[in-house]
Amino acid sequence: MSATVAPARSGMTSASYAHVVWAEFTKTVNIWLSYPIMIAFWAVFPLLWVMPYVFQGKALVGSMSSPSFQQLTGSGNYMAFVLIGAMISTFIFSGLWGVGNSLREETYWGTMEYIIASPTPPLVILIGKTLAEWAWSSLMVAFQAAIIGIFFGVQFTVAKVLPVMLLLGLLMVGFYGFAIAFAGLTLLIKEVQGYVHTLEWVFFLFSPIRYPVQVNPITQLVSTLIPLTWALVAIRSIMLVNQKPVNLWRTVIVLCAMDIVLLVGGYFLFVWLERKTRRDGTVGMH
Amino acid sequence: MAQPDAKPLCPTITGSPIARLRHYAHAVWAENIKEWKLELTYPADFARGLIDPVVYLLPYLLYGLALVGGRQSANLEKLVGTSDIVTFVTLGYVFIGFLNMALWAMGFSLRKEQFYGTLESVFAAPVPRWIFTMGMSMHSILHQTLMIAVQIVFITALFNMTVNPVGLLPSLAIVGLMLVALYGIGMIMASTTLIFKQGWLISEGLGSILLVVTPIAYPLAVLPVFMQKVALTVPTTYGILTVRHFLLGERMGFSVTTAFLRVAVLSVVWVAFGLIVFALIDRYTRRSGTLSHY
């Protein structure tokens, strides 16, 4: 077996890798399209989940603008704050479940062994899954942006959208590196749903998805270690405070540095975990 | 071999009502114990499950503090007669756990048995199927109580939460009544799993809608009128408002007697509706032979 696998793998060209990435992309998209109701669900429900925060604001403040919120974030519009948080976090949570948990899903479907035995490195398969997840999240966020624009009056002009997309790209490159490492972890410890939930906590509590972390010194301190914090603060400052993108160079540098660490670290961790599970012979275990 | 085992079961089921009730109670307890054993097999997950609600509550509290710039909200005081946002939100939030009982613990109970490969055995057992979901709800109520205790101890330690101790007993009474109504909703959710199999989308969808219309972190008055009307058909609305009334002095907009009466009516309606829906779907899946479909 190994004699067949080794030459095949070494004989693979960039074009054949690209073909595998495309095949994985279309496979993942086809699986999603088998459940059309999911599209409606993910386009609408993340926005519904923030509605309690909007009503809470109305009850506690009595209007749609909070002076205290303005002091902390530069904008008193708490509704736009939580809606933007919901949109951007869609990318994060979809990456966490869709990429981080993707190899575990292959185990459920009974196709994990085929991936491991194929002449393609699993990392290439994961790149296909990552691209599919990116396309899916982008589509969902586009729906959400349309809903927010039509019903909540948040404006998306090209001058604002382009720098936001740059920041988003920088955020997600690093995050997908992290998610790939996490996918490697699923090869080792198999059932990671609990860990994914724990990571969800971390993001909800220590990054400004739903509240300004500056309100508490501990959350403020911890949040600086999370790329999502930097990206969200910068995106909101463009969208809500009309800050000029050129003033955000510091955020761009921080995100680039985090991307390098997460991508390189994620790659080596994945390769190490994959090799370890192959050697231990535990890939097929459930 | 089968004869000695089969004999004691049949007379118990067809025996006196008291014997039958004892038989059912035994099955409910057995289901509850089974769930605890399964849960405690994964201690790390169990511990995480206890911390979960605390961590999910904190963003609501910190968001409130950021909005107001302190702990007291003048607008909340004007709306419901209490200004302490931490106690107000925490007391409302604990009810999410009870909603989860109906939507997830009971709703997913049959799907979980399917995952374990034991659904057919459960359905072939000599007890009605609603007994099985009652066992699941018993386990979930006990589990939720434990989670709420952890939540309240943590938040009290962190924010020094104070409530009126005289209101504790009547609060437990309304919660008890509310749980009966939630059991009815849970029965409906459990039965949908028999048809749709992957019923998480229904639980998630309904849960999201209930989360918005239930006055967890805000009073009913801030909701649009149509949402207020929907909220009045949900038992947790009365549970939250009445408990906050007893413990915090929240103005409800109706009397305590009205609240108890309405929850009692909702309990009868939801349980009757839940049992009927469950029986109909149960019969349908048996006739169509789709019980074991995945």
C-alpha cells in the first residue's frame, strides 16, 4: 500500500492539488445545497439572536442611543454595534464549526479513511473546505448586510466596504490557520464539540461581539490577544465613527503579525497532529 | 427463559391504578438515573456544562453596564419599578435553562436514543412513550436546578445580588406550574424528531424566537405589540415576570392570581396539545414504518 501511496503523492502537481481543492469545494457546496432551509436559517437567525440585545438597550436606556456607550466606543448607536458584531462573528463561528470540525464530520460520514488513504495531503482537502466555508459565510453575511441595510438603516458605502473587506480578510486568514490546527486536534481527540463551545465562550466573553470589552479591565486586557477584537474595533470605527481607513495602520500591522503566527503555527501543528495519529494508528477510531 | 421475566410486567401494567403509577414512576426514575450516568461518564463536559450558563450570562450583564454606565437604570425603574439591571437580567436569564429543557433535553431525547441505537428498545418497553420523555425532563429539571444554583452563587459573589427572601416559596410555586406547561411543549418537540429526524433546526428556530419574545433581559413593554401577544402564550413569560415580581418587586401589568391562573390554563392546554400531537405522530411513524429511519 505504502509503495502506491508514496509515488502518487510525490507525483502530484500544483494543478492536481488545485483540482482536489475545487472538487472538495464543490462537494461541500453540494452538501449544503441539499438542505436549502439552512440558507434561510443562517441568513436570518444570527440577526435574530441579537434582537434581545436591541430590546435590552431600549429598556435600559429608553432611546436608541446611549451616552455611556458613546464614551466607550465612540458611537452611541448600540443597535448597529451588536448587528455588526453578529455579522462579523458569522465568519468566525462558521470557520470554527465548518473548518475546525470538518474532519470530525468526515468521520461521522464514514469517509475519513478515504481522505487519509488518498494521495492528497489532508491539508489540501482542508484548504478546499476552508474556501467553501469562506464562500458560504460571505453569502450569509451579504444576506445579513442586505437585511441590516433595508430594515435597520445601517449604510454600506463602497468607501466603507473596501477597507472593511481588507480587515476581514486579514482577520480570517489567521483565523483559518487556527481552525486548521483545530481540525488537526479533532484527529487526535475525536469528539471536540465541548472544546468548540468553550471557544465560543472565549469569543463571546473576551471579544467585543456583543458588548464593548472596555467596560471591564479584565475583559479589556484579555481581548487584546484575540484578533477578532482588533478587527471588530477597526470595522466599527469605519462603519459607525467614519474613521479614515488610513488611520488604522496599527490594526493592520497587528493583524498581519497575528496572521503569520496563526498560519505558521496552525500549519505545523496540523502536520504534527496528522503524523502522530497516523503513527498511533488511531485515525479510524471514533 | 422469557416466561419468568414477562409474567411480572403484564400484571403490573394492567393492575390497579396505584400499581400502574408505581410502575410508571419507576420507569421515570430509571430514565433519569440513566441520563445522569451517561452525563457523569464525561466529567469534563459535565463541568463545562455547569460553567456555560454563567459565561453566556456575563455578556448580557456587561452589555447592560456599558449601556447605562453603572448598575442602576432610571428607564428600567420607570418601566417596571426596579432599577437594578444585574439582578433583573440574572433572574430573567435563569429561565433560559428551563426553555432549553423543553426544546433540547426533551426535544432531542428520542434523537439521542436513535444515535445510541436504543430507540426501538425504548419504544418496545411496556410503558407509554410519554413516560420516557418525562424521565428525560426530570433529569433535565434536576440538571437545570444545579446549573442555576452555580449561576446564582457566581453572580452573587461577583455582583452582590440581593433579592427578597420572602418571595422564594411563591417563586418556586410558579416555576413548578410553569414546568408542567413546558413539559407539553417538550412533548411536541420530541415528537417532531420522529418525523424530521434531524430536529435540531426546529429546536434552534423555535428557541431563537422564544428567546426574543420572552422578557428575559427587558420588560414586555419594550416589545412590539404583536410580540407581546405571542409572549403571553409562552409559560416562561409568566414564570419570569412573577418570579421577578416576588423577588425584586417588578410591576407585571396583571395580578399574581391572574399569573397563576394563566399558567395553569397554559399547562392544561400545552400538555393536552403535546400529548395529542405526540400520540398522532407516534402512530403515524409506526404505521409508515419510518421509526427506525435515520
